[in-house]
Amino acid sequence: MADTRLRLEDIFDYNYYIQQNPDLAGLNEQQALQHLRLYGLQEGRRFSQFFDLAFFETNNPTLENSNNRIALQNFFDIGLPAGVQFSPIFDLNYYRRANPDLASLDNNQLFKHFLTAGLNEGRNFNQLIDINYYRTANPDLAGLSNRELFTQFINGGLNEGRPSLPLFDVNFYRATNPDLSRNPSPLFADGVVTNAELINHFLTNGLNEKRIFGPYFNVNTYLDSNPDLVAAGLTTGRQAYDHFRSAGVNEGRRFSQFIDISYYLGNNPDLRAAGLTPGQAFNHFLNFGINEGRRASVLYDPVYYLANNPDLAAQQISYKDAFVQFQREGFDQARSASVWFDPDAIVPLLNVRLTETEQTQGILINDWLARADKWQDIRAGGTITYSFVTSASGRLYEGPESGVSEVTPEVKNNVRNIMRTLSQYIPLNFVEVPDRPPNVGRIRIMFSNGPAGLSRDGNVYAYAYLPSDAPGTGLAGDIHLNPDRGLVDFSAGPGSFAYNALVHEIGHALGLKHPFQDDPEENPFTYTLPQGKDNNTNTVMTYNFFPTNYNGSYSITPMAYDVRALQYLYGTTNYNQGDTVYTFDINNFIGPNQSNGRNSFKQTIWDSGGTDTLNFAALPAITGGYYFNINEGGQNTTQLALNGSVYTIANPNSTTENPQPPIPVLTDSFGTTIAFGTLIENLIGSQGDDEILGNDLGNNINGGSGNDSITGGRGTDILTGGDGSDIFIFALGDGSKNLAAANVITDFQPGVDKIGLSLGLPSSSIAITQGTGANAVNTLISVPSTGEYLAILRNLPASSVSFADLIPV
């Protein structure tokens, strides 16, 4: 068998020896090696960055009282072949584990491979650093060799807290695990916790303790969101971390509340066009997207976060720093981070079981978010079963209700339809199962007369038990419907009051509560929606949809506030992630039986990605025209239906002695709502007059026939008025200082169409000029004082456009 033992010249590093010993600067390599043999060893001089003789002697007690020459020879003959540790910065065993293609080499060959090839190849050899990641994450060091890069890390980068391991941030780890950094720390003897100690703690303990170690990956979210991995035996933090890096990221698995790569790809068409895999998209976000302010989830929108938290914007922090700040502090402070993550609007729909003390003193809104009722044991992608009580199983029902019986086939079909609709919004599989006690659905639906001995007269149409996984809560999720068809007929289909009520009760069974305060004396600290928002345009959980105090139409889906709250509890789906065209006609928009806002319906669209279009071209011209708004939470309806219905609320000044009439409040009669987090790019208008509101994306809006009012909003928009006299509306900020990114109007007709100037923008500040170069045949509408180009009027000479074509709006 060949002798693979190393010699001194195999591990001697001439450049390092001269650097560490400037008195030897005049020696060449051969002279320096000779000096080491004759004098340097005896003097204890360092001659390799990756071999430390003193460290080796400390880890080899058999060498006590030996001189350096004997210790070095022991290293070559015994220590290295046996794998005795010989450096605080080179880990032979880790090098073997991290490079499985080298597994056949013995320890002598392995160390020699590292010295001659491994470092130059960028192979991992130290748990504190991934050399290739370190270069990518620190672009100012990109020009250094691997050796220089590692030296910089040891001498400076480690103390600076520079990112050195994928997904791990030592400063984030310190900040989010205060027990590790208290001074003195109970986990570190000297009480001073260095970055190196924190990294080692993360690798040896923190991962398996499932601690939070960075803003980009969360072990608990990964395991909770991927139950198949847990079922396959991946239960430790290290297993989850390793699986994500090796496979999960490219499989597009969920790993964070704040980053959803599917959403990131779905809503960044340039990344989709480039054909990025999920893994490449994640790397794009880490290296570019986070700094560019790209949105990577429904929960967190970087542009929105800085715009709506002026104290952070005043600090002029970067998008990346804002993202870290939100996770370290802002999320726990319940700061609004997107139109979707609006805690003040989400919390009124969540239920929290308060202690007696909390009922008196209240709890913070962020605690409410963390403790909300839901089916805790059902993870994203999991199954929630439902069943219909039968005439046989009803006799065995364990609740206090009397008259428990089976619902009609029509009611069953309504429930099935609602369950299918819910699966569009939240990542749960709703599966119907037989109702055969003790095997029944998590959610059970039945007729009943309510609790025995209690009256169900009046407007007690239905009720449901909230979810609970606690022992002895077998009634959780059960839905009880009043069988009195004279009061309410739950067999009635979509668009009816009863169908709206069914959606409401199923919302309870999933964890949603009423958005108003039931009993202020019993529970004065329940969060509520303002009464002007407590309506079924926003939420099916309202009580302001009863025919006795509301004269509009009914919801056939959960509405935008409900969808947002349910997604907060259970996560979002990848529903309609491709490029989707939503085509509307009389039947699926206004409703075939509508009459002044009655007998129509309300519905919500959730779309998780793609370049999407709302197509209203099949809608006929109608009196008053239409209102289309493609912003998150935007309403799409008719002008007559916009704030065209009334519900009433109690007059706060009313007393028993001096009763006052209820106060009327307006809401939409019917319409289609864009769910929060849904990004719609394009719109095609109706055959009639339309008021169209774009969003901050690059919109392509075509008004179609009729006299249309089009506001593109921010972003680079392509606007087409179509036939009729159209108004294109702009405010400061809607354009761009970069002419190539300015809005384009494709068919402006001077004397027929108008440029509308809003928010006080005066026509005197506008310049109408002829374009040059690529825009030589176009007219430019600009604001010279700010350098902003509002619009390019395509194929139109400036001489044909006058200030008479500009109007205030």
C-alpha cells in the first residue's frame, strides 16, 4: 500500500510565512523552507494558514512536554492519519462531509487535495463560511482570490457580521435570540458572545432548536407548510435546512411567511420570461429583487411598507434593511406592510379566547394576530373534511340542540359549491366524507331547532361553532341551520340571502368572527371594523346584510376582507397563476335578474400571478355607465350600483328615554371585488361609458366604445380610449423622468379626447412638444419644472394638440 504521508514542504505556505515574519522578507521560497527547518520550527513561527502546530498539540495530550519538531513529526505519522484536529479554521471532517466526491481519499490525501486544489476550487472547508456564497453576498470583495477572500473573512468580515453562510445572518440571529447575547450570557462562559461563537451555536444547536436565524428562511414554516416531509421523517431543523437547500427551493416549496417564490415569479413577468426556476428566482430575490423593492409575497410589499411607515422612510433605509426591520420588529408591532397585511382590518374578523384579566384589560393587536382561532393541526395543503348529518347520525348528535336532522340535497349542493370556492382562496382540500359516528367530518352541517328549551324565533337563521383542536371540543366547526323555510330557505342558490348566510356560517367554522362588537359589557376589548366598512361589500361576516336593514344584493363568495383574514390564518393558494383573462357578461357580472341593484350578487376574484386581464367588452351600454377599478380591493360595478344601496346602523345618541332613528350608510349594490394581493395588469372596457382606475403596475387599458375616463395610475401604461370622447387623467407622479418609461396613449383625438389634470396640477405647468428620435412622430406631454413626462401621444404631431385639450378634473 502506497505511503501517502505528507512532508513539511507539502503544507508549507511560503507567502504566508513571509507575511507573518517580515524579518524574512528577503528570502526566496527554498531559503524560507530551509529557515523553517533550521530555526522557525524551534521558534514557534507560523508557516501555514491552515495548520496550527500549537492547536494540534492542545488537541493531542500525548504530546505534552514534546518539542515542536517531535510534535510536527507526530502530526505527519499519527495525528493526520487519525484525524486529530490541527486547525481552528480548517475542519478535515467537515471537508470530507461537504465534498462527497472526495470520500475515497485518506486523511493525508484529503488535506493535500485541499491545499493544492480545494481552496482554489471554492470547496467548503469551514462551517463558518461558504466561500462561494461569501463572494456573491459581498460584491465589494468579488475581485479577491479564494485564499484572499477567506483571509478577509477571518481578519475582518467575521467581526463585521458579513453574510458568510446561505440564509444565515449572524446579526439577525443575535437580535432574534436575545438569550444568546445577554451579557453575561448563560450559554457562554465568558459572557462575551462573538460572531464566531454565534455561528457555531447555530450550526451545533440553533438549527435543531428551530431558532430563527435569518430573514429569508424559517425552519418551522418549512416543516409546517410541507407535511409530506415530516411524514417522510424530516423533523429536525438541520434536516429541513439541508432539504430546502438541496431540493426544496427548486421544488418551489413554501419556506417563509414573507417570501413566496411562486408569488414572486407569478407577479414578475420579466423573471418568468427569462425562464427562471424557483431556485434561480430565490437567488434573484436575494441578490437583486430585495434591493430593487420587488414584492415577494402578499404579506409584505416593500414600497408600501416604506410609504406607510414614515418614521422608517425618514431614516432613508434601503429596501433590504426595511425587509429585515419588518421581520425583527415591524411584524411584532403589527405595522401595516401591504394593502393585504392591514392588521386593523384583519383582526376584527379573527377570534381570540380572552382570559378574565384580558377581557378587562385587553391585549395588543399583535397578540390577537398570534392567538387567533383556527384549525391548528391542518397545515397548508392539508385536508379539512366536512359531512352532512343524516337522519341516523342526527340521533347520536352530542350537542345541546334538539331536532337535529339532515339538510336537503339543494342545501348540500350549495355547501359543496362554497367549499369548492374556498379552495380557490386558501390552500386546504375540502373533502366530503360520510357522517357515520364516530367517523364524521371536522365541519358538520345540519338542520336543528337550536339548544333544547331555547327559542329560535326571530332572525336566528343559523349559527356555527368556531374551530378548536382542544380535547372535548367535538362540536367545533358544526353548522346549525334553521329548518323553517318560511323564515329562510337555505336551498336557494347563489345570489340569495340564504346563500350569503351559508358562506357566513362556513366562515365561522373556519375561524372568522363577526366584525362588530357583540356585547361590549361582556367583552369590551374586541377589535371591530368601523361601521362604514361593516357591510357585505367587504365581508360576509357582517350582520348588515339582513333584508330588514339592507336593500342591496348578496355575496356568493367570501369578500375581500374575508379572503384576506382566511389567508392570514391558512395561507394563500397558487390559484390562476398563469396569464388569465376574466371575461364578464351580463350573467356573471351584473346578474341576469338585477333590478336597480337587487337580485344580483357580490363576488371576489383571487389570482396569485401571471399577466391578467379583466375583459368587460361583452357588457352592453347602460344608463350611467360602469366603474372599473383594478387596484387591490378595487370594486368593479355599475355607476348606479356604486354606493347605490343602504344599510342602517344604530344611532349612538339613541336612548330608551329618547330613541333616535337608525343612521343610513351607503355601500355598493353589487359588483366584483379584486382580492387584496391580487395584481391585475390589463383591462378591456365595456360597450358603454366607463370610469377606469388602473394601478401602479404597467397597465394596458383599452376603454372600448363609449365616453371613457381612464386613470392609468403609476407605472408605464399603454392607454387606448377607443370610440367616443375619452379623458385620460394624470397627476404628478403618474409619469416618469425617463421618457422610455412614460405612459403611451395610442389613439388620442385632439378636439374629441381630453387630457385630464388632477390633484391641482395646473395646465400652465404643462408643456406640449414634438418628440425627437424614436418619438419623432409623437407628441410629448410633460411637466418641465419636475422633468416628468406624463404621456406620449402616439402618431400625433404636436401642432395638432392645444391647451384646449387639457382640462382640470
